[in-house]
Amino acid sequence: MGLVLILWIYTYASVKALQWRVSRNYETIVSIFSVEYLRSPNSNDITRLLVVADQRRFPGMLRSIDGMHWK
């Protein structure tokens, strides 16, 4: 019973440390890239995406996330 308890505590502590590290990395990444990537698209972005979609024969790519499926 003692060994199981020690292993459980060690595993729990490891998981908590990992969760803390991941959340810190997430916060750092969001603070660096949020201005450019986590914003609503403007008219220039939409125009560029529609041109790329036309070139790739991929119409409607802005309508639905289902557009991510390839044939």
C-alpha cells in the first residue's frame, strides 16, 4: 500500500507540474501571437483567402470548417 501511495503522489505531482508548464507556454504563445493570429479577419485577409481558394479550386473555404476535408 505504501508503494502504491508513493507512486500515486509522484504521478499526481508530475501531472500537476506538466499542466503548469503547458499553461505557462500557452500564455506565452498567446501573448506573442495573439495580435496577428487571434483576431477577426479584415477585408484584406478575406480577399487574399478567396484568391488563394480560387487558385486551388477550393470554393467556399470560408463558409464551413467542413471545407477541410480533401477528396
